[in-house]
Amino acid sequence: MSHNTFGHLFRVTTFGESHGPAIGCVIDGCPPGLAIAPGDFTRDLQRRATGRSRHTSQRREADSIEILSGVFEGVTTGTPIALLIRNTDARSRDYDDLARVFRPGHADFTYDRKYGIRDHRGGGRSSARETTMRVAAGVVARKYLSERFGIRVRGHVSQIGELRPTRFDSDAAEGNPFFWPDPDMVPALETYMDSLRKSGDSIGARVDVVAEGVPAGWGAPLYGKLDAELASALMGINAVKGVEIGDGFAVAAQRGSDHRDAIGPEGFASNHAGGILGGISSGQAITCSMALKPTSSLRLPVQSVDRDNAPVTVEVKGRHDPCVGIRAVPIAEAMVALVLLDQYLRHRAQCGGP
Amino acid sequence: MSHNTFGHLFRVTTFGESHGPAIGCVIDGCPPGLAIAPGDFTRDLQRRATGRSRHTSQRREADSIEILSGVFEGVTTGTPIALLIRNTDARSRDYDDLARVFRPGHADFTYDRKYGIRDHRGGGRSSARETTMRVAAGVVARKYLSERFGIRVRGHVSQIGELRPTRFDSDAAEGNPFFWPDPDMVPALETYMDSLRKSGDSIGARVDVVAEGVPAGWGAPLYGKLDAELASALMGINAVKGVEIGDGFAVAAQRGSDHRDAIGPEGFASNHAGGILGGISSGQAITCSMALKPTSSLRLPVQSVDRDNAPVTVEVKGRHDPCVGIRAVPIAEAMVALVLLDQYLRHRAQCGGP
Amino acid sequence: MSHNTFGHLFRVTTFGESHGPAIGCVIDGCPPGLAIAPGDFTRDLQRRATGRSRHTSQRREADSIEILSGVFEGVTTGTPIALLIRNTDARSRDYDDLARVFRPGHADFTYDRKYGIRDHRGGGRSSARETTMRVAAGVVARKYLSERFGIRVRGHVSQIGELRPTRFDSDAAEGNPFFWPDPDMVPALETYMDSLRKSGDSIGARVDVVAEGVPAGWGAPLYGKLDAELASALMGINAVKGVEIGDGFAVAAQRGSDHRDAIGPEGFASNHAGGILGGISSGQAITCSMALKPTSSLRLPVQSVDRDNAPVTVEVKGRHDPCVGIRAVPIAEAMVALVLLDQYLRHRAQCGGP
Amino acid sequence: MSHNTFGHLFRVTTFGESHGPAIGCVIDGCPPGLAIAPGDFTRDLQRRATGRSRHTSQRREADSIEILSGVFEGVTTGTPIALLIRNTDARSRDYDDLARVFRPGHADFTYDRKYGIRDHRGGGRSSARETTMRVAAGVVARKYLSERFGIRVRGHVSQIGELRPTRFDSDAAEGNPFFWPDPDMVPALETYMDSLRKSGDSIGARVDVVAEGVPAGWGAPLYGKLDAELASALMGINAVKGVEIGDGFAVAAQRGSDHRDAIGPEGFASNHAGGILGGISSGQAITCSMALKPTSSLRLPVQSVDRDNAPVTVEVKGRHDPCVGIRAVPIAEAMVALVLLDQYLRHRAQCGGP
């Protein structure tokens, strides 16, 4: 079962609500012998962090992480690694008048229908705050994958509204607040985002992730396929509504003679498949994409109902990203890394190997 | 773990290779008291069957299903339901010269890299033949969902190459060999497919599935979200490269004020979300789509290598669909039904209810 | 979840009722490259088989096993291995008058309370017939463990009623129909069993299993401990009411200075622990025992009720073992082997190694 | 997978080492709507606590528990409940000279062989300190079972060394530091324990647990049987070497005509089965027992080796219980409650019901 646990052999269980005392996770199944220190988490948590630029939400969390277990003298021991972050900048009062209201486009209504009770403050459990722990767990996975196999997992934003990059410089994506691979377009993006924020509206986005260096043979057919698990991992990120592997939806219009990647003694001639065939990695770069909806937390009013099904008009106060897709880049990278490490361990279990 | 098992509480374990003695599945966790007879499987197995029209593969399997266990005096008992179909029309000799060759676009190369050994005949385990059992298990799930909740899961093809329906009549989709919701276009599709088959090439497709009647509250946040599991279920179908829920990739260009579905006392005013919010069903229709690549099994030659990494030219004989997406409609419906029933049981476990 | 599936990485899913068309299992997660032929199953299935001697039930099943998948050219491929045995000697009519009656000491009452419906013929799903598949799956596990590590798993009966062996010759246990390690006592046992059968009564037994050659380091603390999983595996065998590891219940009266096994440069000085410390194998022989209740299927009458809660007197006809513990030896060996292989794969996943 | 997670639908993941910063757990799958406050944990944590009397270890932990998530306004919300206890009285220096030594009878050697690294301080992860979290999670399970079904789970010690109670007054067991059901024997036990402590030795024990009020129908045949899961749950407790259900090992000498529990219109006439038939609860009291070995942490010297396999003599300092079995009573109760609630949710998932 996997309600709040991700993964099968590298298992991450997260807990915590947006405005509760803390968020945290327990990583079980990590191979022993990996050096992990609190400082390892800093970079990716900052990449994900709120308050990174004026274009993202203004909630400022210290996000200082505490390692509670599983690491002894700086090295993983094979026992569960518990990570904890205290919530410090939660302004729960911003949410007081939402206690009985269902915000359209949010999980308020469905949590109420499912559980009959919910922590409404800041979205409670369904808040993007939880993704902090995905990123933290991803740091551990990425470190192992990098040290053991030289695997590199990197993402960028490839669409915001109607805007698409005109060129792809993946290194440049780290140099601007939009993870945008076309540095010349950054000023235009800033103008676009400022205008959007002023209007009180929000915008969707598309994020691409590439994993390079993944050996051939990872993936568990037929119901643990690598692509199926990547799809689940990415679709499970807040706001994601679509996932693609390789050429994605474009394949619907392709011919077989164009799509299939020819093979030569030096390897594949192309990578329409996105590095996965039959649910198993081919040794090529693994490429995937996801689409994120625009946040529904807007100053602009919208019709809804309260718990008594009485009509209300909702105007959301508080601090919200006009484009939640931007901060999703490190989250998507983390989820891809979690899937890869879990699949590696499953592959090693059945088939052995390095 | 879920390598050859799908689902958590309604669990389907499939087995069998395309040209082995038989394929089958074991359904564990089915609620007791459901009437099931061999005849219940007929319709959906025929919808999926090869040899259905000249536009699909010419392999003709009787696909007569045997219920080996779990059903007593016509009713499920709560014990495992084993289903078996003997393979009868396997022409393994068609594959003799492929024993040492990796067909581009297929799982030959990756199975070899993973396991070091593979049953090459007809694609072995990675053959679409396995999906027969997904459909069979789906029949059981659909029957339960229909009788208990009136849930109806229906799919259609919404794109073949560049062709898209100009109108949607979902009832009409059952009346033509393409599951095409626009009956006026069927003659054009037949011409297109005949021409494609003559050319020796294949084409991709897009399939939509809608589940109506799903109660609000199903779904297991955060790592068993209903949409994440649908994504996994659909992406795990052979040839699928993309999955969408609700508006899918279109959300990247949408504004929040447009995307969020307003709520009134009578319910939601629109359904951009595709019936899922925060990973939990909202009570609206659940809508999802997937893109299937064109089959790589073509008469047209392509470069590849054999197990010694020596260059070879591959021309695939045998019987293959020019558009595998067509037959994927009942498979996709089945996978959606399996996810829904599994999620219902998980919901009932934690939260009780009808 | 593990309702009808045993194991986590080496997973065995069984199906079938005593008097249904067939019983079978699907073994998922088997490492590729293991040679398996139908003949491999013969010996252990015969050891377990009914009709082996006049001291066990007279139901005679051919028990000829068919390999339906997962083995190609005599070698496992890493895909699911399905095994099937048709039921041929089921005399269902023997059970006609039990359709509405709850046999004391059997699962009739509890299956009815749980599912509201049951296949009453021959005990249905709860029949010991299902253990055939445990033994069959165990054959695969034992072969892998033997070839890879030289592990040998062997059991014997160490108590029948008040009778206990006066000496232990584990090789001798295979030479008599009681798996009894004291060959001199066999005539006395035969007399005892004949007298028991004549009386219409049955007797309990104790079975010991030893696994030699298990490397140190297998076991998954804290909730997948090797001893805990052995306990579950053995307690899950029909009729088992007690399980011990190492010294077992005798430890309640031991002093720490006696129990703890001293360690020297050449290894442990004793093995009170039964080869497991902290849930992990120590490299010593793993020793475990189980107690099996006497079968409740007797000619001797007993009071019970039917489905309407009306009093009835039950006298069980049909063919039944006076001491079900005897045939449990190969079943227990199989369960121990299944646990060991599963734990090995889990260990290799996390910690690597040979 | 269940390495550090217990349960399938009511899942408890524990973390933490004896002398690390904290121990904790995450409870996932708890039904919503259960009132839980920090005070609910007090009684059972004190019953388990070290320092309870002069007959148990002198480590004194405040064991003040913090609820980090999953409870909103005093009620469970259905999201993960994280519990945390900071370690405060860890005297790690007591263990400095054990860093490279393998204590006989402990997990030192096997953890080293498995992981190649271990936190040696106070036994690290394999310390009984972890059982605090089992008790804490058990409090939640017991509260649900009690409120919903009136189920009561109670344990007592039924053997210490050669001493056995001469009468059973289960209420009296709470009134003395030995959980001993025969109050007249308490002075004798105190003398016995004082003498044992003086000698520097330790003693084993036997613990019985009874669960009253469990409805018929809980349990998941065939590989999630209620008795098999109880066996796993109890055998997984530190120091346990044997587990019994109902009559346990005594059945090896019983006749079927004696063992089987007759049924009448008013219910069962006896309870040799211990409330479980075919792996499913019968509605009778569930009775189980376990044997705990004497602790190996003694002042008395013993031979061992260090990590270089050089001989050493081990004399364990620090604070240790002469009879660890005593404190195991609330732990065993907790594990039984965890199994019961998990099984209830699994039963409700498949079969519905209250």
C-alpha cells in the first residue's frame, strides 16, 4: 500500500500538514554507507523554496532540516532515515474564513467528502508544503545515483502559458528564477509574470526532466514498468494534469517508420522512446514531461459553496505563486530520482549486478 | 511490490507469454457475492480480440476463458479467481529468425539487458497478448462497479495520425471497427488504414476514457492518488507514451481563473479537473486520455544489431496491427475499472461507507 | 498485501479449491537463469502426496504439474512462472451433507461468517490440498538456494502424541513414512497409528526444520525480521498452533549466562539462538519447530450447528490423515525455503553482495 | 514491503536509534474521527517504561510524546499521524568500549555482517527503546478497537524461570510490577528477582495475551491469516523465541476428539483453538503466548570477538533488566492490537460491514 509512502524498496513516508507543528519523512531501505550531512539538502531545498524570487509565493520558511536517525558518524547505516522540518512561518489566521468553505480547484471539497474532517489551514495535508519532503528524500536518492552510477537528473520549464523557449541551454536553466533554458527570454518572462501577478490571475506550465547515465535494464515489467512509475510519480505532484515519456502525445500522429529508434553497433540512432522500451531502461537518456495547471488560489472572486452547500464567493488571500509550475522543477527531479533508485534496488534484487 | 501484480486490494496477477502454453491471471481480493460466468467475458474479449476486422492483426485466438477457482455455483466466494486461456494460434516459426535479433522499438534489447535471456517468440511476455488478461480482470471489476454504483467506463479513439473526430457520439463508437465517435468519418478511416497497410507502415493514436457515476471521496493521497494511479495504469499499457487527466497538457496555457471549476449548490459548473481534485474523486465524470505510439513491427526494413552487436536489417513478418491504438480502447477501460475498484476498497477500508 | 500471495520479492500467489477444476500458483520475481523442469517437482510433491502410505489420507492425486509460463528452453526467464495441477480424484459427493453444516475444528464457520458464502466441498480453499502449491513453489526456491549457496533445508517429525524420538538421525527420517529420525521406533509408530485409525481418532505432532548453509546477514529488521517471517510462514500452515526458533519456549526457564551463545574466532560456541540474532541470520544453522493440532475430521461424532444455528451431530466421512503433522514436513521445508529466498533478494537489494 | 513498517492498511513506520536524537513513528491509514490527545499515551508508555520499579532497567526517559501531524482539533483526520519522543537520558559513553566488540546474544554481529556499519550505542536500532513506538501506535489501535467494538486486549506474565502462577486473576496483574496474575506470589518473585540481580544474571519469561470482543470473520486467508500475523507480530518483538495460539505446543500430544471445539446454538463449548479457525477469528477470545529469552547483557563475563575477529571478554555495563519479559507485556498487547485493527480494515475493505 502506498497512501503516504512512495516506493517499494527505497521507501519514503511523509507526514505533516502545512500549518501543523512540523513536516517530515522517513526514508527506509537506503543502502548503508552513503555519506549524508544536513548541508546536502540545502541547495535543492532552496531551489524549491518559497520566497526564492518575487515570482513565487512569499512564505519564507527556514526549512532547516534535522536528521533524526539512520545516519551515524555522517554515514547511512541502512536503518530508517527520519528528516524533520519545523513549520515556522505559518500564518494560519489567513485561512480562518476558509474553514467551512470549499475553494474551487482545491482539494477542500474532496477531502471533506472522503474524511468528513480536514485541517483547512493552508491546505493542510494537500499543501505544496509537503513537497519539501519529496525534495529532501530526492537529495538522498540523487546522491546515491550520482556517486554509484554518475546519473544526473535535471529539469527545466519548457512552457509558461503560450511562451516556449526558442533554444535549449540546460545549464542556463539554473541561472534564472524560472528554470528557463533560454536566457534571452528571461526579461520577457519577468514582464509577463509581473503583469500576471498584478491581474490577480495565475498561469499553467510545462516541465521537462532528463535523467542521463541510467544503465540499461532497470524497470519491472509488467506492472512496475519504469515509465508507468514515472507517470505515477509525476502525476502525483500537486497540480500535474499530464505526463509524457519521450515523444509523448506527438506519437499519436507519428508513423512507425519514423518513431522506432534504429539501433547500430554504437547504440541507438535516435531517442523517440525517451530511453524506455517495454518498461525497461534502454541506456539512453530518460526524458519525461509534465503539465501543471495554474493555481486556483486567486484574489479574483469565484463562486463556490460552504459545508452547508450554501453559495459563497471565494477570494483567496495569503501568499500564492502565480505559476506553481516553476517551483515544480526540483520536485519533479526528486520524484524521478526516487523512482530510479527504487527501480535499481528492485533490479538488483532479482537480477543481481553491480 | 507490483511487478506482475496490479492493484493493492483488488489485485490482479497475470502470467504467460505470447507463444507459451497459456496466459492467465489470478484476481485476489474480489468481494464475495458477485455473479460471474464465463459468458461475462465474451463481449470485452471480442472487442479487444485480434482478427476483429481487416484493420487489426490477423492472429485468431478462440480466447475461450476457463474459470479455475474462486467462483462457486456462479458466485464469487472471496477466494482467488484464476482465469486461463490456452494459446492456440501461435505461429512461433514466424519468429525463428528473430531469436538473436533486437527489433527496434520493441522490448527485445531491454529484456536481454535486464534478464540475459528472453522468450523471443511473438514478443514473449511483452506481447500485447498479455492485455487479454487485463481485459478479463477488468470485466470482473466493471461488473462490480456497475452493479454496486452504476459506474460506466467507456472509451473511444479520438485521434489516428492527423485525423480527429469532428463530433463526439460516444454510442456510435461501438458501432465501427475503430471505436470512432464520429460515424461519418468511418469510410475515410477505412481508406486511410487500407492505404497504410499497403505501405507497410503503422500509425499512432489517441484514446479517451470516461468513467461516469464515480462517487466523491475515492483516492488515496498522497502517494496513491487516484489520478497518479490512473496515470500508472494507462502508461503501463503497451505502446502508451502519454497520459492526461481532465484538460491535460492544455493546462500549461490556461489561466487559473479559467481552469478552476466553480461550485454551486447543484454541483460543479465545469470539469476542467477531469473529476479529480487533490487525488480524490469529486463526483464528476473522470476523464482521461492516452497516446499510443505506432507499432514498430513493420515490413519496412530498419537497421539494428543482434546479440553479438553485429549490424542486421530487420523486416518483421507475422501479423501486426497497423494501428495498435484501436484495440487499446477496451484495455484502457479495463485498467481504469481496475484502478477504480481498488481505490473503492481502499476507501472503504479506511473510511467505511456503503 | 498478502492475502493469497506469500513473499515480497520472491512472490508466490496460489489459487484453487480442493474440489474445483484445478489448483495452481504464480511465482513472480524468480531470478532468471535457473534451470527448472517438470521433473524437479516430483520428489517433493510425492513426499507431500496423499496416498503415500496407509498412514495418510487415501485420496490419490496424480499431481502432475504443468509449467505454463516463465520457463523458456528449460530455464527461468525472470517472468512469472505459473504452475498448474488439475484436480482429478475429488469425490465431492462425500461432502454433500456438509454443505450447510459447520464442522467443529474446521474453517467452515469462520469462512461463512467472513464471506457469507463458501465452497464447502472438501474444505474448499482452506483444504490442505492448497499446500501442494507451497511445496511446488518451494522446489524452485530450494533449487536456487542450493545451487547458489549450498543451502539445505530439511525437516523431520519430532513428536507424535506422547512419542518422541530417542535419537536423531536426520538421514533416517527420509527412510520411513513418518519422517521420523529414530528408525528403531518405526514399528512402534506403525502400531500406534494403526490403533489410532481404528479408533477413528487423530493425533497432533511436532515438526522440526533445519536450514544449513545460510550466510550471515539475511533478515530485514525491524518488521521483516527473519524469525518473525519464519513464524508467520509456519503458523500459516494448516493446523499449526505453535512456532519456535532455536530454544523456543524453553528460554522462559533459562538464565542469560546459559542462553547467550559465546563467540570465538572460529565461530559460535553453541546455537541456542537458532541461527538468528536481532532478526538477522548469524551464519549458524537456522532451527525452527512447529506444533500441529490433530485433524478434526473424524468418524467420531461431535456436536455442532448448521447455517440456521440448529444443532446437528457431525460424523465426517471421506479420507483423512490420522496425523496431518506427518505430511507437513515437506510443506514446512518449502515455507522456510520461500522465506529464505525472499529475504536473500531483499538483502541483495539493499546491501548488494553475491 | 515491511522492513520498518508494520501492517498493511493500518501501517506503522518506526524510526530512531537508542542513543540518537529521537525515536518516532508515522501511523498511516488510521480511520478519521478518532479522538486522540497526548494524554492517551501516558498509561501504556508508563507500563512499558524503564525505571518502573527496581526490577527493571534504571534508564529514566521522560517519554513525553509529541503529536506532529494527523490530528486536528483533537481528532484524527485520516492523514499520517507522526509521533515523536526525544531521547534525553542516553548515556552513550557507557557503550564506548563496545564500539568494535560483538556482544554475544545481541544483534551486534549480525548488523555488522548485514550492513558493514552500525550505531553501536545502546544497541542502536535493535534496542528495546524502539518498542516505545510500538506501544504508542498500539494506543491508537486499542482506542479505536475499544470504542468501535468494545475489544479489550490484556496481557500478563505467566512464567519467570521455573515460577508459574498458581492462579489467574487477570485484574491483579496490573497491581504489581511483574504483571503477575497471582498476587500471593509477588513477594516470592521480588526475592527471586533481587537474588537474580545480585548474581548478575538474567532470566527468561512467558507472556500471555488475550483479546476479548473480537467479532467473527477477521483474518485474511491464506497468506494473511490472523494467527500467522499474530505469530509474526509477537516473534518480531525483541527476545521472543516462541509463539503459541490457543493450546499451542500442547496440541502435539492431543487427540482430535479432545482438541476440536464443539459448537452449540449458544456458541463454542471450549476454546482450544484460541479463537481462530482457518486463519479467521471465530468470535471467541483470541489467546496467544510468547516466550522471551533472558537478556544477554550481563555483568558476568563471556567470550566473544571484535571486528578483527580477535578474542575479547565482554562484561556489559549500563542499565539492563534482569527479566526483559516483564516489560514486554504492554508491547505484546500493542502488537496484538495493531494486528487486529489492520485485519479489521482489510476485512472491511473486501467484505464491507460495520
